[in-house]
Amino acid sequence: MRKSKRLNKNVVAMGLTSLFTDISSEMIYPLLPLFLSQVIGAGATALGTIEGIAEATASLLKTVSGYISDKIKKRKPLVIIGYGLSAIAKPTIGFATRWFHVLFARFADRVGKGIRTSPRDALIADSSDPEDRGRSFGFHRSMDTLGAVIGPLLASGLLFLFTKHLTWDNAKSLRMIFLLSLIPAAIALVVLIAMVQEVKSSSEGQAKANFSLNLKNLSKEYKILLLIMTVFSLGNSSDTFLILRSANIGFTPARIPLLYSLFNILYAGLSTPMGALSDKIGRVKTIMAGFLLYALVYLGFARISSPQMNLLWILFALYGVYYALTEGVLRAFVADISKRESRGFAYGVYHTLIGLSLFPASLIAGLLWDKISPSTPFYFGSFMALLSFILFAIFFGKLNHEKTDTVRQ
């Protein structure tokens, strides 16, 4: 076997771009629920609407931008547009005075993410030798997750500095952090423009894209997976509700980003071992374990009260384990139960479904929070995860590696 070369310069540059972009994003994301509730005075329904629309938008655009980059045979311009739009949009939250101002900024930010994601991944693949692509994407994922760790820690430090030493109130401190998020976003854009080079597309894989919503060529197992993921996703609202719940039971704002950092550290550190575990014991068992853990974590968030605030550390840690058990493994499972010639279309449908489900899921969670109680969305999410666990056991319990190998042919 050929000895692996050093990572391609484009791959390194794209990793740095994602690192600084995620630092910028994660300076804002953990503090957004606090900003909406404490500064603007918006309820949980507004939060659910904002996050649902934002994430659904990103998912819809990923297929379109990937198609356009194939059509024009250029990736970098779309990647620059996507990162540039997000860099401009995020800091504008600092000027928001109404919840729909935040909606507009988050919408623009997620449009940017939707535009850049597919061309960026294609550019990483174009820049890597086939035998090094796994390492290239692994490096990119590591850098992206590292940004998700640094961003909340930076936000927590700045919030402590502004409130304790400069004696600013929460509103002024939060607005300043949002504005300062422009700095790492701008660094990311400079790295992207200066260091990333366009890669000339080869004739291989340039077949005309097919956007007809025809599921005939997709396997029965894949269609069942879509059904189960729809059920699960309706109870899987935006993670901002976990942050909002933390504040609801009295967790201090300056420490909340630390909770989110703990989640990201465990998610990043355990994703590779959990993926290897799924290779050994099977995807189905690993995913079912993730669903069951999700149900338990959400039940914990439903039942936790102010005197039990320290349990939040355990719940966020377990939530990171859930992500490690399912995020990458579900994507591998999609490949396991899809035919080679329709695998790209299968991933497109899968990601679109998950993204679109975020809107009703977050809206339902917001309404349950406002109309019934803050614990109700978590009881609902726990129930839907348990139902998904049962459905997985019924439909996939006897599925093994031999069967999925047959599906792939």
C-alpha cells in the first residue's frame, strides 16, 4: 500500500476556514436563546420558528448548490459566496431589537451554509487522492469540531470579562460578543480566498444530475429508514432548547457555553471510536443504542429541577455520546442500504428530510414549552426516540452485514 502523503494544501486551508468559521458561529449559538429571551423578550415559539426556518433553509440549498457547482465546473466561487454571506450575517444579530431581525440574520447565515456545504465537500474530494479522502475529510471534521469547542469557551470568557470587569449588563455584553464574531469569520474568508485553489474537474463523475423525486431505485430498507427518521426527527428539536432549558432551571449564563463545549468535546472525541464500534457490532445496534440514550437524556432534561443543576453536566456529556453513536453511523448506514448508482441521490433525500423536519420539530417544541410547560418538549422528544428505537428493532433487528452487502450490489 502506498504511504500516505501530506494533506493537500487545499484540504488544510479548508480545514482552517472551517475552524475559524465555527469559532465565529459557536460564539453566537449558545448565547442566542439568552439573547432572545432576556434581551429581546421573545418566547420559545419564536426561538423554534427561527431555528426551524434557518436549518430547513440550509438543507434545501445543499442539493441545489452542489448541482450548480457541477454544472459550472467551479467550486470555489460558491464556497466564497456561502462563507461570505455567513460572515456578514452573523454579527448583525448584535443590532437586533425584534425577534424577526434575528430570524432574518439566522436565515441569511444558513443560506450561506446551504450554498457552501456541497461545493466545499466536493472541493475537498477533488483535492484529495482517493486513498487519502477519508483522512482528508477526517481532518476537516476535526478542525470544524475544534472550532465548536473554542467558540463557546471564547464567548464564556468574553461574557465573564464584560460583566464582571467592565460591569456591562447582559444586553450590552451579548451584543458586543455577536459583533466580535466578525473577526474569526473574516479570518476564515481571507484564508479561503488566499489559500484555496480551484481544482479542474475531471470528466469522471460528470453525469447529468437527476433531480426527479423518484424513489423506485432506492431499496426497501432505505425507505423504511426514511420513515423512522421522520418519526425521530419530529421529536428532535433544535439544540438551543437544551440551552434554554438550562437557563430555565437557573444555570448561570456565563457557564452555559461551558456545557456546550463539554458536549462538543465528547462528540468530537468519541465519533471515530463509535464509528469503529458500528463496523464491529453492526450499524443497527449502534444506532439503537443512540436512540435509547437520546430518550434517557431528554427524559432527564424533562425532569431536572433547580436543585439538580449539576446534573446538567452529565446530561450534556451523554448528549455528546448520543451524537457520536448516531451522526456518522447513520450516514454509513445510508450507504450500507443504498445501491451504488443511486447513493448520491439517497444522501440528498436523507439530508433534505432531516433538515425539513427541523422546522416542525422546533415549532412543536416551542408551542409545547409556551402552551404547556418547559418540560413537555423533552417528554415528547423522549417518547419519539423510544418509538424510533422500537421501530428500528422491528424492521432492522435481523438486518446484518451480509444483507446490507447484498443491498449494495
